[in-house]
Amino acid sequence: MKKEATQEPKAHLNGTSKEATSKIDAIKELIFGENIQEYNSEFEALKADILAKKEELQNLISTVESELLQNIDSLSTDINIRITDLENSINDKLDTIDDKKVNRKLLSELFIKMGEKLSD
């Protein structure tokens, strides 16, 4: 019984035997031999070209990303400087306005004190 089991062709996962698969491969080679080799070489060339383009695009994306980050940092610094300058300018103008405009209540108190001193 063991001899009979070993003489049967071993089946592949899809249910075909190794013998049948090799015959099919031989027939495919006879019919499409040169064309398949050409297609395979063309596919390999296309694959290599696509991988090269992908790497080139990744490098370009990386370069653009770093440039954008530098530009954003530069703009952020510039905006912060301008905001600080505007704040300083506004504070200076407010100080100038406070110096020019005297509080009416304070002025009236000063006049009252001056009038009191004059009458003494």
C-alpha cells in the first residue's frame, strides 16, 4: 500500500499535479516564449523607472517641505517683530496722549488749590 501512495503524483494546492503544471509551462513557453520574455523585461524596466521616479519625487517633496518650514519660521519671526514694533508704537502714542491731555478733574483740583493759596 505504501508503494501505491508514493507513485501517485503529488497534487498542488489548486488540485493540479506537478506533471500537469510542467506540461502547461512547456506549452506556454512554446507558444509565448519570446513574447513573455520581452514583456517581463519591459515590466522590469518600467518597474525600475517607476521606483526611480518615486525616489526622485520623495526627495523633491522633502526639499520643498524643508523650504516651506524655513519660510514659515522666517515669516513667524518677521510677524512677531512687527507686532512688537506696533505695540511699542501704540504705547509711545498713548504716553504722548496722556502727557498732552490733562485730566479735567485733576486740573480743577489744581486750580482750586492755586486759588486757595492765592487767597491766603
